[in-house]
Amino acid sequence: MMRRREFITLMGGAVATWPLATRAQQPTMPVIGFLNPTLPDPNEGRLRAFRQGLKETGYVEGENVAIVYRWAENQFDRLPELAADLVHRQVAVIVASGGPAAVLAAKAATTTIPIIFNISEDPVKLGLVASLARPGSNLTGINFISGELVAKRLELLHELLPGAMHVAVLVNPANASNTETTLRDVEPAARTMGLQIQVIKASTSREIDAAFTSFERERPDALFVAVDAFFNSRRLQLANLAARHAIAMVSGEPDSAEVGGLMSYGSNIIDTFRQMGVYSGRVLKGTKPAELPVEQSSKFELIINAQTARMLRIDVPPSLLARADRVIE
């Protein structure tokens, strides 16, 4: 009887451990850490594109991959802390978007976890990768070279408003690298065209309000907005203020023209987020970042808001309308 009782006890204990053993053998769901200096709401379309890129490689959020989001809420100094938290959570991949500050924070936090980025500045000059073709470390991503399009954007503005002589350039001092790149490119281009540049700095919504208040005294002929994640998150505020003060606003963000800005010219940002999703999926499947060349965006869009042009009583040259990828009526 004792032997039989002992046998039943042993078997019962073994059966009780089977589900635990089975669970232990099941692969855990990989986790992507998503780092961004702004807010989730203005990035809804970009997040959809990122998830689409993941889907193209066989990953669906909540089914076979999890995503942990870390938003700095326009407080750039929080990025190192948020990046460190993602490293502590031992995520499989860190996706750093919204400018160099997020990428540099992620780079400083880990040398082993793969980092996928999208930035407008040259990643080689920033020290993120050894070369575009052979990144050589744990970082790779998409370079949408918007910074190099600054002069072209100013040229289009001059074509749209040939009588404009005084142009205000809005930059975000909290995004130091992007500000430096913008001013480095815009100032010589402005001299070539005979334009007078006034640099305006803003890194909070109140400072944006203050900038437009100053325009009542300065009366610039146009506003040139630097490509910046913070400015994109405040695009409605910028568009509404530009309309209220009757200022022609030009940006590199397509979202800006869509919400009421006069014109935008730059890379297809939405597509860069899809590409980041594809790269993240490839890394999850085992490809090393060092083996994934940095992709350079090749899709550029000229968008003109004809409704805003009419409100500002601006006659858009037919030649410019003919070249536009999209005209918003």
C-alpha cells in the first residue's frame, strides 16, 4: 500500500509540473522599445506605418511581438532616462525616432541591443555608424536627408514668393544638432538669393506663441520652419498662428501643409517609419544591424495648400503647381 501511495504521489507531482515545463519551453514574445521625444497623438499615422512595416516581415503587435512605448513629451532631457529604462527591460530592439537626441540617448545607453533610427542628419557625421553601406555597430536605420534639402526648400519659397525679402527661420534649440544643420544650410542659401534671415528659437508651446507675437513688430514676409519632431507635434498650433497672423509658412514636414501650412517639401516621413518597421522585423529574425546598410530616403514630396494660398491672397505660379505632388484644395 505504501509503495502504491508513494507512486501516486510522485505521479501527481510530475503531472503538476508538466504545464510549467511546457510553458518554459515556449518561446517568449520579443519586445521592441519605441523611443520618441514627443507625444503619441501627433504620431498616429507614423505608428501605423511602423506597424505596417513590421507586418511586412511577419510581426503583428500583440500577436507575436510586443512594443513598449516611451514618449519624452517634448522634454528632450528625459530621453537618456527613458532609453536606460528600455535597456533595463532588456528589449530585443530599440527604435529611436524623432531626431538625433533620441538616437544618441539610445546609443549612450547600450552597445549591444540593436538600435533602428530615422534621422535627417548625416549618421556618419554624427558618429552613429562607420559608413552608410557598412554601419559596423549595433545601429542602423533610415536617413531621410531632410537637412540637405533646406536650401532647396528655401529656393521653392523664393519661387513661390519672389517679392519676399525678410524670412523668419524657426529652430528648436533643444534639438541642437538639427538647429546647427538647418542654420548651416539656410544662411548661405539665403545670401545667394538676397534674402534677409531672422532666426527665431522656440522649444515650448509658449515660446512658439511668443515668436508669433514678435512677428507683429518684425513683420517677416514668410516663416521657414525647421524639420523637427517638436514642431511637428505642434503643427496645429503653428498653422493656426500662421493663419491668424497672415504669415506664409513653409516646412519640410508634409503634415504641416495638410493642417494649413502654405507649402512643404521634403522626404516622405511616413514611409521612413514603415522602413523602420521592416528593419526591426529583420533584426528580430536574426539579421545584425551591422549588416543592414543605412537606407537613404528617395521619396520627396512637394505639397501646396491652395486653400491657404487663397486665404493669404497668394497667386501660386502655374509652374510650381505643375511640379507639386499634391495640391490641397
